[in-house]
Amino acid sequence: MKKILLFAMLGLFLYPSVPAEAQILKKLKKKMERKAEEKIDKTIDKGLEKKDDKVEEKKTDTIPGKKVGKSTKDQQSTASQGPILEWAKYDFVPGDKIIFEDNLIGEENGEFPSRWDLEHGTVEIAQFGGDNIIMFRGGHPRIIPYMKNPEKDYLPEIFTIEFDLYMNNHEVFQVFFFDKKNQKVASGYRTLDITYQGLYLTPASSRIPNNVTIENKWAHIAIAYTNGKLKAYIDETRLINIPHLAFNPFGISLYAYHGSDKNIFYIKNFRLAEGGVKYYDKFLQDGKIVTNGIRFDVNKATLKPESMGVINEIVKLLKEYPEIKFSVEGHTDSDGDTNFNQKLSEDRAQAVRNQLVSMGVNNERLTSKGFGETMPIDGNGTAEGKANNRRVEFVKMLDAG
């Protein structure tokens, strides 16, 4: 810089004309401006690099046409650590006989989900986070389970419905309690409305406590119907408890209200099951409790949070009847390698036993074992049959001697 100024001063003495002086000063000014701009650009680039690093850390699963970021510390923790079993008060217990299930295994991306029928709009298989999901694309999309006799009432007097729902908007996802394509509309029917804030079903409505929302994340939806009484849950929280429902549910339709490329709705892991008798009555009658309501990650022994409804009931039973001892026994379907299934069933049974012990059950009252695919209770030729075979049994353990 000093050399530049020196040459500029010499130029003024050697070439004192006004135009020459102006030309030199103009060049000097431009050079100084360029250097200043380069310094600013470097500073900005460093700042952008730091910002990009932070943004990269916050990225999560992508969905078509949209990047979804984690909005809360709680979501970030969940994403990094996986599901945490905090559902100690969860009292939903799924039905023990599967009527309809769709885990979307083997479905092709971009095709219509093969186990469903379309009543309206556009619905396709997509991938999200490595899983196949059902995407409600647009045109007020509505789908119904593909049943053999859909025009008939296929919902028993005791049933449960479960599925995982993802929404990125403030619109409504609805569960119709009849088949909109094949069944006549019942007078006085109602829908269960699911929003990012809570559940609504006349005459009941409830928001998720503590201003929690389910926007931009997966939520587990569960519905239990028992002879006119209906309960509905989002994740671990029961939001609706209607003692006498004003209509009779006789079918299922799923409707993404205003679903579009911008208002995205995804579902996965849909299951409709018929309920059974209470656990203690099962135990007295059969000497064991059979449940497929204890869920695990695919090909792993990691308990899913929604398993806590069943586990809480088992803990309650064991505490109420201290004389009962259980052999916790795992079973799988026939998919995959036989040896892998055997080991998987053993690990899953042990995981359930460990969870019960962690909740205060004396470990001497529990053993665990696995039987793999060797003891099916249903055929492995259908999704429902496989779901019935993937189960955990709590078998009465006899005292030695």
C-alpha cells in the first residue's frame, strides 16, 4: 500500500495535469475498494460455512419437494437416541386377532398400495426415512382397506385401530367409521378428526397437553372400541374417552382433508384387530396370555414405545397377583433365515423380561425363551397370519416339584 501511495505522489509531480491526476486517483480508489471487498467476502464466506455446518446438523429425513428440520430440542434428542420408553401411563391394549394389517413390505415406489382400495384422489407408495409409506398426494384423497366383503359390517363389537401418521400442516386427517365406497352412509355417523394439536370426535375433543404438537414428525394413533365405548390416543396420551358412542362403526375409510404436495400426509404400520377378554381372564382360562401388541423394530429386539400399553397391563397383573410367575416366550413368522428367527425370538423375549424387571417385577418370577418360527398359530401366507404369528406369550410357570 505504501508503494502505491509513493507512485501516486510521484505521478502528481511528474504529470501535474488535472486529467492525469484524476485518472491516477480513480485507479487508486478502485484498487483499495477491491481489497476491502475481498476482505468482506472472506469474512462472509467463513460465516456462511459455520451456518451451513449448523444447518447440516439439523437436517432430518427428506420428503418429496420439502426438507424437514427438527423444530425442538426434544425432537433432536428423539432423532439421535431413538424411541425412549416413557409411556408409563399408556393404557391402550391392542386387539389380539388381526383382521387387517399393512406394513407395506414389498410395495413398489410410485404404485398404489396393493392392500387398499381408492375412493377418491391420488394416493401412492413413497419412501421416507428408508421406510415404505402411503403418501396422500392430492385431490382430497380417501382410501379404504381392501376387504373380501366390504359392503358388510366387518368391525366386531370389540376392535382396535393403529397407525403411524405424519403431517406437515394445519389441515385435518380423518378416520371415517364406515366404508365410503362400498357401504351406505349411516345416519348420524361421525369422523375422528386428527390435527397437529389433538383429536376431535363429537361430542368429545381434546388438545395434546403442554402445547405439544405432532407437526413434522411421526405420531402413533390408536383407537379402541368396546361395545359402544370409544377411546382414542396420540402417542402416549389418551385424548378422547366416550362412554356411549352415538353410532355403530361398521367399516373404515382414511381421508386426508386438503391433502396435496404442500399439505403432506403419510401413514404406515396400519393395523385393525379384534379385541379379546381381559388378561387375567385369559390367564385363568388358558394358563397363558398371548399378545401381538408388543412391538419391536424390524429384525431387532428393540421395544417400540407403543408396546407399553401391554407391558403396563402385565406389570399391573403381576403386582396384583404376587403368586403368578411367567415364562416370557417369543415367536416370529417364517420370513427370513430360521436360525436368525430363533435368535431374534430369544432376544425379544429377554428384552420384554428386562423391561418388566426394570418396572419393579422380581426377576425370580420371570424366565424367558424363544421358539422362532416353530410354533405358528396362524398361516404364514397372509400379512394378517404373519402378524398373528409374531407374538409374545406369557405362560404360567409351574414351581419345581
